[in-house]
Amino acid sequence: MSYRNGGGHWDGPRAPLGFTVADGDHWIFSGTGLKTGDVFGREAALVGYECDGAAYELDAVGRPRPTGQDGTPEDFEILGIARLPPDWSFPVREPASSPRAATLGLYTAAGTVFTAATTDWARLLATDPQVASITRNVITRLS
């Protein structure tokens, strides 16, 4: 996960982007009403300003999986994805190995890390019930 496979949009109006749920049955989405394929946060431009991503490919059923080519562990769970428009970028030092996208996810090794993948997550905590529920699920599960 890094900014290298994400991007940002700093000048002028930006397209409102949200995350498309990759696995609606995951515990992180419990109580949100979200199902696989649903998009959340779009109306309030949840994915904005700056975001992180992982190089990924789609598996046989169309779910995003990390390729590992960028150093992201192959067992990183991509739970949501927001494909970035072409104008959301930065000067690239190396070619992208997959489409640029913000990737919401979890990684567990010696501990568990949740990445919201966007600097705008905190901005929606008080106004978006799905963002608040996901955050509550993460805090509850990891505490």
C-alpha cells in the first residue's frame, strides 16, 4: 500500500468517488447494509485529495487481489476499491502495474492494520453512517 499506486487531486473540482465494496460478507461491513458491489461515500467524495493504493488484479470472480509486485503482501485483503480517473495522479517514476485505485483493506501478521486509503475518511466520520459503522467495527474488533 502506498501513494505510488494511489494518487491525488488538488486543483479544481474533482469527480466524487466512493469505494466499491469487494466483499460485503466481511466483518468490517457488518451492520452497514452494504453488499458486494455497492458504493459508499460517493456523494460526499470520500476518496479525495490524496489516497493510497496497491497494485492489484481481478480474480476469477472479479474481486481485486494484490499482485505483490509493489511490495504489498499478497495476503493483504482488499475490501473496497475506487478506480481513479486519469487526472488523479502525480509524476510517476515507474510504470503502473495496474490501474491506479484507492484500496481499502486489512493486513494481519503480528498485528492487524486497517487502511482507509484516503485522507478524507475522518472528514466523513460524523456525517456518513456507513463510514462511522466501519470505523466502529474496526475499533471494536481490534480492541
